[in-house]
Amino acid sequence: MSSIFSRRKTPPLDRRRSLDGVPVLNEGVSSSRGDADRVIITIRRPRRAGLMGRFQPAVIERTVKLDELGSFVFRQIDNSKNARAIIDAFVGRYQLNRREATLSTVAFLKSLVKRGVISIAVK
């Protein structure tokens, strides 16, 4: 009887599966090159529905300018490389130890997910 009312929780992703996830660009996201080979990301979203959405423009556009490290990681996102391959490229380019590169790359990818720039496809 208790199984009827209990909700099944999906198990959290373990570290290995999350690093095997592939970052993909979301719809409405474009990028361009700025000064000093830095990436400028433009995010375009339709306005929200409802009463408050009526007071917003039809399309909301935000721009994010990335630094050198962020630009390198963003250029690695090609909808086929997983996070582990991006970390390997980061380690090779900037000669960091693997732990430091993993922490900073994963934190940056999480911030891109929060801003709606990318999604992570987990197999």
C-alpha cells in the first residue's frame, strides 16, 4: 500500500556519467569573436507568458563576454565532445593539473547551463 503513494526518485548522476555528458548549444544561442580572440555569446529567448510578460519585449536578448579560459572551453563545445574530452584539451593547453582543470571546467559548464547557453546530453 505504501508503494502507491511513494514517489520514485531518479538516482543522482555519478561522477563518471556526468563527465561523459556531451554539452550542446541551446536553441537561440549564437557566438561571435570579440577583441583579442575572445568569444561573445548572445542568448535570445522569447518573452515569458502571462501578465508580466506583456511588459517585456517580444524577444529578450542577453550578451555574455567570456575571458580567455572561458572562450577556449566554449570553442571546444561542438555537440560531439564530452566533458572529459574538453577537460583533456584544457589540461593540454594550459598545463594545469587534472584536478584543478576538472573543477574549473565543470564549474564553468554549470554556469553556462544556469544561463541557458548549453544543455548536457547524458547517455
